[in-house]
Amino acid sequence: MTIGKGTYDGARGGGYGDFPVVRPRRLRTTPAMRRMVAEHRLHPAELILPAFVREGISEPVAISSMPGVYQHTRDTLRKAAAEAVAAGVGGIMLFGVPEDGKKDAVGSPGTDPDGILQVALRDVRAEVGDDLVVMSDLCLDEFTDHGHCGVLDERGRVDNDATLERYAEMACVQADAGAHVLGPSGMMDGQIGFVRRALDEAGHQDVSLLAYTAKYASAFYGPFREAVNSSLRGDRRTYQQDAANARESMRELALDLAEGADMVMVKPALPYLDVLRRIADAVDVPVAAYQISGEYAMVEAAAERGWIDRDAAIMETLTGIKRAGANMILTYWATEVARRLS
């Protein structure tokens, strides 16, 4: 059969010689067409805003490596939470930055009911109530004078089981302060089960746990350490995952689910989209991904130099994370993107 320029060739999948009958470009012709056939869509409710609140400041402090992101005062944090609600953002994840003089070897500000993170949780809940899912980072690194995510033993190593005891205390004071969700992020073995039991015994059965299931030791955390005034000495490679390993994440996933995780997370996002996809395909709980500080900083820096289109790059990276399987995305652009989507 001859049609137009070519001859029909069934062996070539229904084409006519060199003449394309199947033209995928037909579904790309206009913005409306592309929007209609889009396979993945971002939604404001899927976005979670990480936010830093610093003790002892009267004005927000700009984070030099993260343009547009600040260490908040208590008042400006409340404002940021209200703006997130107005934009339709789904959640906010809080990180506390205590005064340096209050840090100690066991991270005491993290379990002080009047520590900056607990005060901030109460502030945000008073501001937004249940209109925003209020999440809290459950880790010691912001509060220890050595900057590690746990307490150290006599040889200077992070003591896994002693750290679990501290996490249990932190979980209870954060829940008391009003957190809807806790994010144990220290990568201690057994942390989800230990914290779940502590919460249940304290009457906080309704507080959810977002497990940092696959948290990798990454070069992209650099700006975050400025954001929390980190005191880290050394590195965290003995407890965070190695970049070479993917199968290991599935083992961590099985453990977290068995211990009672309500949601699971992959962090960082873009360098580990393969891991995100594997986890998303394997579970029936919500899956989050954290677009971390270094990912944010690279886009902002390249855009500032005119090397990339900032707005397009933001949307492309977030869509890539969604396409890889994330139901929720922690991103410092959450409020900005939510407004754009609305």
C-alpha cells in the first residue's frame, strides 16, 4: 500500500517507509496540549518547607550559601508558616539553632522544653493550628558541641544505643510542643522502633514518624551546616549511607517499616533518584524526598550568573523528583512554587 511519500511497512510498527505516521510531537504542539497529557503534576499540598529558627536574634539572618533562605526569629518564623498556609503548602519542617554557649556533649537544648526548637513548635502551632502539617527534625546535631547526630563514647565514636535514649527524650518534648510529625534523621540503628515506643508510652500515639530511611553521606550538605551553625568535627560516614550503595537502602527500608514508620524519605533527592524509584515501587506508605541545601544552592548560583533559567530549572528538578516516585518533596522553594502552581 502506498500513502503519501512512503510505502506501508507493518514490520516497522505501522509506519509508511520513511514517512512517520506515529508522530509523538502531535501531543507537544501547545502549552494546553502539553498540560493536558502531562503524566506527573506538582501540587502545593505535596510540598514541605524546611525552615530554620535561631535563638537570640532580633532580625532574620541571611544564609550566604542559600540566597533567599534565612535563619528566622520566632516572629518571622510564624509569618513564614502563615505564608506557607496561604500558598497551599502541605507542611513545614522545623530546625532549631540554639545559642552556641548552650550546646553541650549530649545536646541538652534538644530535650529542654524551653529549647528553641520546642518553643518554635509551640509558636507555629499557635499560628497555624492544623492548617499546616508541623514537622520537627529529630536529631542532635544542631545541639551538640561536637556537631554529631548522637552522643559520643569514650573513644569519640557515636554511641548508637545511648543516642536512642536521647532521641526518645527529644521525641516526647517535641510531641508535647505540638509537632504533628517527627523526622528522626540521625540514621541510628533501631531509631524508629525506639522512638515509636517512647511516643506511645507517653500518650502520643497520633504523632507520625517520617523515617529518614535512605540518608546518604553527601557533599551537598555544605550550605545546611551554615544554616544550623554546625559545630561538626570530622564527618558522619560511620552512620549515614555510602553513595556507592543502593541495595542497602532496601534493607533500611524494611527495618523502618517493621519498626512502625508511617512515611519514608530519601535524602538527598537528585543524586539518588534511582534509590527513590526503587523505594517508591516497593512500598504502600507515602514517600518523601528532600531537595537539600546544596541542590538549592547550585541552581541559585548558576541562575545568578545567567547560566540557567532559574524558574525553569526549579520546576524541572521538582518534576524529576516527583516523576521518580516522591509523594512529598521537602524544598526551600516550597512557598514560592506553591504560589506559582496556584
